Amino acid sequence: MKKASSANCDICGTMDDVQHVLVECSRYNLERLDVMRRYKINRFDVGALTSLLSQPTTEGFRSVVEIFVHRQQ
Ligand SMILES: [Zn+2]
């Protein structure tokens, strides 16, 4: 996961920030499904995922990021 927020996503062409990677980017659909299963979030309930990810201090957020980072290694 890139830390820089200035670059655009290779896949989507939109701004490639954490929010994009975790919530929007189609590159991480599988990882996102893992996260949603783990937290019992309906796959169409983007609002629930977004609210989970909007609290960077929570354990939920950290483990979500861990899943994404792990998958890219
Ligand atoms: Zn993207």
C-alpha cells in the first residue's frame, strides 16, 4: 500500500489513497471480501465498511490494514 496520496491508482485512475484502496479499488475485491466476512459486513453494505475504516485508531481498522498489507507480500 502506497503511503503517498498524490499518485493515481493504476487500475481506476482516481486518487490512490487509503480510502480508495480499502473501500473502492477493484484490485482489492478479494481482500475486501475477506474483511467483510471477518466483520460480518454485508458485501453490499459499503457504509458499514466505510465506517469501520473511518476510525483509524480502532483494532478493526488495524486488522483490516493488516489483511491488505499481508496480501500484497
Ligand atoms: Zn483503484
